Amino acid sequence: MAVSFENNIVVVGDIMLDRYIDTRVERISPEAPVPVAKAVKRWSALGGAANVARNLASIGVKVTLIGARACDDAGQEIEQLLKEEKINAPGIFFDDRPTTTKCRVLSNGQQLLRLDEEECWPLSQNVRQKLFDAALMAIDAAKVVILSDYGKGVFVYDGDELDDLLTIKIIKYCQSRQIPVLVDPIARDWKRYTGATCLTPNTKELTSAIQMSATDRAFFEMINSQMQDYNFENILWTRGAQGMMLLRGGRAHEIKAEAREVSDVSGAGDTVIAVLAAALAAGFDWVKAAELANTAAGIVVGKLGTSTVTLRELTGKMWFEDSSALRHLKLKLVDRQSLLEIVSEWRKKHYRIVFTNGCFDLLHPGHIKLLQEAATLGDKLIVAINSDLSVKRLKGPDRPIQPQDARVLVMAGLEGVDAVTVFDEDTPLKLIEAVCPDVLVKGGDYTVQDVVGSDFVLGHGGQVHIVDLAKGFSTTGLVSAIQG
């Protein structure tokens, strides 16, 4: 499916820097009952409104980011990251506070600690006016405007006049030009978003705003009342593992979440509002745009850290979902928890379980030989495929050639393959330990001792089988030949 999102979108809001420190924890401190974390890797990413802009740029949207940052180290990092992502952002700077920064300390893909550096009082009149002037200049060429409110100062206001709020001034300007305004809200008082085309609250934000539990019988009546009071046309309620609900015209359109292993939900809301805006600008109706945003969220939560969805991932997923003749293959595509449940049922029937793994980027005869031989070694064959993020770490920034949704689809279509799953780690060791296969299979470029998980499988009475390589075939060789 060919889809283009080449439209102008303006993002206004709180710009932040997300810093990460990946660590390895091997012991508890003798000084206090806390883990000793050895720093292994550090990196930074655009956060807040800047991550919304980054998501838009990632799917080919021309985006302008309006927000402020300080002239400090974090502000300079943001400037560099904006240049790398080719995001247009006028140089507007705070004169009274540091750049908002969140530093997450990780270990084994899980957060140990988050350190926040921020000051969230209202902006000075000078900075507020600069933001408004820059927004007006950019909005005239925009298809959609996004207000990304993280409560860090850009939309915070200590005055009494509603018309003086930056949100209201921007929304009214957009209304005069019939430009949709989407808001990611943080404030409990939704009065500051009056007239917005759509709000995208999560469950906590929604229940806080209407001061009512989602289980209350009058819950939807209260939401509709708020929509009428503040002239909202739509609310896209993001519900985490329960999916989303689009509230529009007095009706609720439920959109179920896709089964997927969650690595990190950081920035998922940014992806949702970015893809929703891009789809609307491209001419999608509201329901289809919300469904596409839901698909994007399902992709991005499978990645570690503040991440984006790419156009290739998104269009690949759309093609897969729209291919009715291929839907039966989805039965083979399972997340880790579902796989373990399936394996448990296979065990009850005393099936011999075979496991192999790889990137399987460009499927070639060598792969087919390995899979055919693996299938003969037992009753059920599980194929674990490296996620796109994992392949990039292992093979470099230009890989994979095919996104993971395409790779798992091709694998699921092969006879003899009974289950396909994706893993995000550098190695499948945790997955192997969870599945505990009877046979572990790898290609002939490995020895038994080199195969990840071999000690575990052999220690449980299993077998490690090495398949002789098919001469003359490798993905690296194919890529080199294609590139000339």
C-alpha cells in the first residue's frame, strides 16, 4: 500500500531531552540495600513535543517545532538532534530556567531510576510572545497543528483571562483558518483547550479531567458533557493494553490493541498524536486515522526508550492488515507470552519442540535448507526473529533491508514453521530459557560451543544441531551484490 504523508504539520509545546544510561547490575551495594549499576552505554533522544516532531519526520512529514529550550548543555544536545532529524525549529530560548531533562537509568531493558531536571513555572511574557509569533508564522502553511502539553511551562499560565492563554490564542487562530488542532493534554482543567478538534488523553488524564472512574455508570455521559462544554469534536482515549476508543458525534468506536510484547511505553502517546495528525492531513477519515495511530503505538511500544515508528514499518503493517488472504498466517505470529502458552499445550501432547533464530532479512536458499532440516528434527518448529532495533545493533544502521513485519510474514508462510515470534534483545537467550526447546538449531557458521543457549539446552537433556551451510548464499553477500 503506497501512502504519502508529505504535508506540513506544526507542533507547539514543551521540548525536552531524554537521556539514557544503560547499565549492568551484578551485585548489591555493601553501603545500602541498593543495586550497583555499572554504566555500559549512554545516549540521548528528543523528548516531549520534540519527540512528536521526530515521529512526524520519521514518516516523511514536513514538520515545524515551536518550543523553547535553554542555552545549556541539554539545549545544545537538542539543537544537534534537531539538525540530525532535519526538523525545523526556530531558536527560542528560556531566560529563566534550564532545559527540561529526564535521565532514565536502565538495566536489562527495565528502568531502575528516573532523574528529572526541570522548572515548570509560567513562561515570561517575552518568551510567550516569541512562541506565539513563531507559531502564527508556521501555522499559515500547516495542514494540522498539534499542541503537546507536558505541563513544563509553555502552556502554563498564572493569569485569569482565558483569552490570554497560549493554547486558546493558537486554537482560535487555527479555527479562523479551518485548520484542525490536536491536543495531548496534561491539565485537569480542559477549559484551556476549548475549541480543539481532538484531545488524546490516556486513562489517567481522562479520569482526572472528568473526576470520575472509568467504571462509573455515568462515565461516558460526563465525557460527552465535557465535549459539549468545551466544543471538542473528538476525543481519542488511549487505554494502553486495552487499545483506544474514539469518541465522536456521540458514538464510541473501540479499537483493540494488538498482542505485542511491550518493551517500553515511553513516548507512545507522542507517536499516537503524530500519526493521527499525519493520517488526517493525508485525507484519512477519523476512524481510519485512529486505527493507524493504534497500529503505530503497537509498533513503538515494542522498542526500548523514546522511539519512533518509521514509514516502512507503518506501511508494511497496513499492507499486512489489509491483505485478507494472508490473515490466516497471523495465527502463527505470537508474542512471547502467547508462545509460552502454546508451548505448554504442546508439552502436554509430548511434542518434540525445535527452536532456531536469526535476522532472516533477505530469505535465501541457505535459510530454506536450515528451516527444512530443522523441521525434520521434531514435531513443532519455533522461529525467533530479531526485531528491527536488534538487527540495527547487530548489523549496522542500514539494516534490516526488510522491516520485521515483512520478515515474520514471509517466515509464517513457510511450510514446516509452526510459530514465529520476535525478540528485541541482542541474543535469544532469555527466550530459549523460557521455551526450553528439545532441539536448538543453527547454521554451519557456528560451532556447538558458540551457539547462544547451547549450555542451557544441553544441560536440560536437549540437543544442539548444526546445519551445514548452503554454499554461496548469505544475506550480506546478497546486499553487497545488490549495491554493486
